[in-house]
Amino acid sequence: MSSQPSKSLETFENPQPDRDYTIRIEVPEFTCLCPKTGQPDFAELT
């Protein structure tokens, strides 16, 4: 895994394009760095 950011996003074909999908991701807390200040940011994703 690279330690440098990448602007590429890997994509792949949907093996069942006629099927509807619901993807639910819940993360109680995550941390990241603010791109402007470099300070830690805390958030919740639902």
C-alpha cells in the first residue's frame, strides 16, 4: 500500500447490473486530518 495519496479510483463491472443494491456503512467514529489546518477532525458516518 502506498503512503502517497492517489487520484485514481479503481472500478470494475457489475456482475448483476439488473439487481438493485443497498449498501449501508455505519462507523461510530473516525478521525482524519483537516486539509486546511492539518488539525485532527472527528466525525460520525451514518
